[in-house]
Amino acid sequence: MNIGAAIRKSRIRQGMTQQELCTRMGLTQSFMSQIESGKRETTTKQLKKVALILDTPLELIMFMSMDRDQVLPENRKFYDIVKPIINDWIEQILESKTD
């Protein structure tokens, strides 16, 4: 699961700098950089705050961060079909928020 990459993608999509997000979160840029690069984990509380600030449902961030190896082997075929479709849908949702 790569929560940091999902946060980074959502943040950039919103046109927000890492520093802007950090200021609103009350975190240092160094801390957020480590989260976005996957070197540090975030708490559920912080993740909920990120979702609120980025106006992106937490569930979308969680789905965006999901990796294939997290899916049960018997469900991977379905995952391989559904993941690209849902990713496109998420992109459209996030894009419509920036228009």
C-alpha cells in the first residue's frame, strides 16, 4: 500500500504544494516528504485530515494506494479488470474538482 504516493498525486491534482498542505496540516515539510516518499507512515487521524484538506474522499485515497499484492490471489483476476476502470473514474472525479 502506497498511501504517500496517493497523497502526493491528490495534492498535485489539487494544485497544492507540499508546503501548503504541511501548513494546513500543522506538520513539517520534512515529515510530509517522508510520508509521500513512503519512508514514514501516517496515522489514520492525519490521513483523514489530508482527505478533508484535499477535498478527496478517504476511500479514494485508500483505493489509489492499493497494490495488487494486497489482493487475495483468487481475486486478482477481478482486481486486474476493475482497478484500471476505477482508476480512470477516480482521475475523472479529481479532474472535475480542479475545473
